[in-house]
Amino acid sequence: MVTPSLLDAIRVAKDNERIASESYRAAAQEIQHSVGRQLFLELSDFEQFHLEKLTALEKSLNETGKFINYEGKEFPLPPVCEVKAAEEPAKKSLMTIITQAIGLEETAKKTYADLADQIDDPQGKEMFKKLSAEEYNHYRILIEAYWTVSNFGVWKWVRP
């Protein structure tokens, strides 16, 4: 049985994914460096993918009471690279953008992990565990970006 609280949690998660996607898209417009801009565009697309899957889950739960299969998604990283970020004109605002993104990912990871713990359905539990793991991957990528830009003045993408 699908509880109203589960559907409410999914709606909140959908709103969070929409906000994250829009925030990352806006951040990409503010970042002048192509590597940083690409990172935030990829994050925006990924969060949009999550929104679409959560919308499909909500529809399935409303119509059939069943969870959907969530296959997960790999984050599309380019080859490992380091590119000087020195020309970034507003380093402080850049660091603020990255810090805010880290917070979004940390919240999303915890939200999905908490939902996974509350779900009895194995397919639903697995979906929320995968979503949590994907958000944690985004968090790690952003932590690395923060650290490398802050300490070395370079944008660096790493393979998780």
C-alpha cells in the first residue's frame, strides 16, 4: 500500500530535483570557465533525469501502487583533466556557487537514504539507494572541485 506520506516525500524530492536542476543551470551561466560551466550543465541534466524518474514513480504509485525499476545513471565525466581556473573573475562567488551545490547534494543524498530506510518494497528501496548513491557521487565531485579551485586555482574533474 502506498501511503500519503510516501507520495508527499516523492513530491518534495521532485521539487528539490527541479530546484537543483534550475540552480545548476543558472550557475553554469555565471561560471566563465568552460570546465566549470560543463560540470554544472551536467549536474543540471542529471537532476532533470532524477526529476523525470521521480515523476514516473509518482505516476506508477498513483495508478498501480507499484514501484518502478530504476536503472541508475552514470555521471558523464570527460577524461581526467586539470585546467587553470585563474581567469575566473569572481573566485569568491564561484566558491559560493560550489558550496551551495555541495549543500544541495548532501541534502538530497540524506533524503534518499532516509526514504530507502522507510520503504519495504525491495524495488523502491533499491531505487532510493541508487538515487542516494548518485547524489553522493555528485557531492564528491563538487568537494573535489571546491578543493582544487580553492587550493590550486584549477578546475579538476575526477573519476569517482
